[in-house]
Amino acid sequence: MASLNRNQGASPTAGVPAGWETSRAGDAELSNFDLRDALADMTVRETSFSEFLAALRQNGQRPA
């Protein structure tokens, strides 16, 4: 009886996730991205839940 989990005819790399050496669309745009600059420009503040919902709605999100 044949095993149900066997992949016949599949290539040896089938199912192997892409690693760091594999470039993807948009990688060239991110090559100049500096995380330290992005974090330095970020501000964090406390907000109310109603203000948070208003910001979601303003950006086109519809919370359930």
C-alpha cells in the first residue's frame, strides 16, 4: 500500500521556503531603508480607545 504523504514527481526544492539569498519584488526599494532613522522619527503617545477607533475609520478600516 502506498503512503499518502509521499510527493511523487516533486522537485527536491519544492516546499522549501525562500531564504535570505532569494530576492523578492520590492527588495531594491528597501535597500536604502534605515531602521534607526525610522525609529528616531517615530513618536508614541497614549490614546483613548475612541480616538483609536476614529483613526481606524479615518483610514478606511472597519473594525468588527
